[in-house]
Amino acid sequence: MEYTVIVGTDLRETNLGGTVFVEPVLKDVKFKGAKFSKRTQLPFSMAEALSQGMIIPPSRTVLIIWDIKDGATVDFVKALEDLGSDITLTAADETAYTASGAEAPTGYDAVIHLNGTTYNTDMPEAGQKALVAYVMGGGTFIHGEWNSFELLEQNRMKMMRDLTLFDREGLTKGKAVLKSVEGRTTHPVVIGIVNDTMIDVARSQGKMHVFEKEPATLLLKADDGTDFLAVRRFGKGRVVGLEASGNYDGYATLKDPTIQQIYFNAIYWVD
């Protein structure tokens, strides 16, 4: 994301990971508490950034339960690493995930589940149960599609209702414009996401699921009126859900800077 700093800009407490500053005018700019990463291009040195009260967030450990290790996944991993995350990929794809040994989710700050190509096969129940327990114990779980497709249309992933934030109503592919939800623009997961940003993805069309307890919160909608991004506090942990499918049908969803920023923000959502 490019950002032009103008006189008097207030960037306190802002997540500037991956931001490229252009044509800086730094008079009276407030940076205290702003977070930057290895991919942030600042108009001054790191020492000056720290002296102005900016913060380099500690690295967060992330387990990615993948569907395929193609170019998009590789690029996605690199982008998250460049932004400061410590990434581990499971040994096998998500259809074989059992949460055993070093792949137990409790060893990580966040878990990302990619399910864009392997939706015809269920995740083993041991893996599903471990992920639910992980979130209840304080972990962060981030999912895309086709989790709601498996749950609602294929009667699979039945242990994961509490970690699946959408009710799928259809499929669409192509360009969509993301719309902010009034009153939710300061949530940590959408910091740096600009209203009316266009993406080009395959996605489910549907609505955020209504949970009787510990309800989810909608953060972004698509311009066709369907819901796109939601978060939920569940137990002691957090769930972040996107209606986009990472590796489906050749779409470069995981290479999209907006999608990458959402995932990065979700990894660092700790409040």
C-alpha cells in the first residue's frame, strides 16, 4: 500500500506493515505507537523511526494447513514472512491434518487453514477437534473458503461449526469491491484496508452465521451485498473468516496485497 504523508497526519497506533511512503512531508506527523515491518519503506532510518515512538512488533509464529503448495501459496508465505511472521507449513495437506507432534496448533500464535482445492475430502476429526480446542484455549484461527461449502453442502467438517463464520449461499468468480462496515473501520483486522478496494477472486456468496452465544462481527461486505470478512471471539481465542478461496480455479487470491494484509492483520490481532 502506498501512503503520502502530509503535514499534520496522525499515524499513531497505525499498522504500517508493508506500507511504502511516497513524497513525504513530515512536519507535525505523529508516529508514536505505529507499527512497521521489514517490508515497510520509511522516509527515514529505523533509528529515527524508533526515536519517534514507532514499534517493530515481535514476530508471530504461524502454522499454515495448506491445500496445495503452488506458486500462489509460496508467494503468500513469502509475503507474510516479509511482513514479520514466522511461518511453518504442515508436512501434508489439510486432508491429512491430525494435529500430531510438532503440528499441534498449541505451539503457534495463529493457524491459517487453506481449503481452496481439497474441498472434496474431509479433514480428519482429530485435526478438527484440536483446532476447536486450540481456539477455546486462546489461539487464533483464520479460514477462507471452501469451509462453509464443506460444512453446509457436503456434511463434512462437522466439528468446525464454531470456527466457520459464514453460511454459504452460492459461488461467484471475478472482481468485487470491498465495502467497509459502519463503525468497524478501526478494528485491528481491517487496519490499512481502504473502502472500495477492488479484488479479483473466487468466493462464496452468503451471510455471516448467527451464533446464539459469542456472536461474530462483520467487518467487510462485497458490493453485491454479501458478507466478506468477519471475526469472532470464541472461548479465550479468536476466529477470522474470509469468503475468498485461496487457490481455487487459478485465481491469484493469495497474491493480492489486500488479502495478504487482511491475513497479516489477523495474525497480529491480539487485543
